[in-house]
Amino acid sequence: MFSKKSKGKVNQTPAPVQPTKPAAPSLISGDLKIVGDLNSDGEIQVDGTIEGDIRTKSLLVGETADIKGEIVADTVRVHGRINGQIKARAVLLSKTAHVVGDIMHEDLAIETGAFLEGHCKRMVLPVEKAKSDLKAALTGTGDAISTSGAKPA
């Protein structure tokens, strides 16, 4: 039971790696007004009013939301009002969406009844460039997402 062989030995098996649990979305409720920019590595759900730019991985714009500013994200789902440019890999405009501004996208879905006043431009980015551009846009370093696939010399 107690032997000299086990003395001084430490269990060297690594602890099991716990999968990272996704964080809950940041919520901006309907009675909240924010004047300023928002930056997040996760998901933001907006039901209130924002006057400023938003940079996030995923954005859900609720029916009562009113956003005035540029949006840079991986995915954007719009049910409310946006006045500004949207740059995202995937954009969904629901039937209650009201967007005034240009949309730069890879995938765009517009439900019947959605309002859009602006230009839609499809971005075709190499995977590596898209990831680095999105990371730079989210962290506020480097250039914003560009539609050029050329690499600098």
C-alpha cells in the first residue's frame, strides 16, 4: 500500500482540457442609449439605440434597435433600423429590417418586406485574408476589410 517507489513521484498526466464555453451575448436593452463605439470578440444583441461604430464577431439587431454608425462583423442579423455601412461575411435582413447604407458581404439574404436603401457589394476574399482583416477590424489595428485579394509586396 505505501511503498518507497511512489514517494516523490508526482502524477504527470496532464489535466483534461476543458472546451471553452461560449460567452453569453452582450445585451443592449431597449431602454438603453449608447453614444460611442462598441468592440467585442463575441456576440452583441442590440435592442436599444447606438450612435457609434460596432465591431464584433456576431451582431443581432432587434426590432426595437436603432443604430447609426458603421458595422464590421462576421455575421449580422437585422430586424431593426440601421443607418450606416455594414461590412460582414453573412448578412440577413428580416422583413422588419430598415437599412439605409451600403452592405459589403459574402452572403446576403433579404426577406420580403425588408427596406434597403444603398448599394450591395459582394466581397470575395481569400480565407486567410478575410480572417486577418476581420481580426484587424475587431481589434482596431490595421486596415479595415478590403475587397482586394492582392498581397502587399
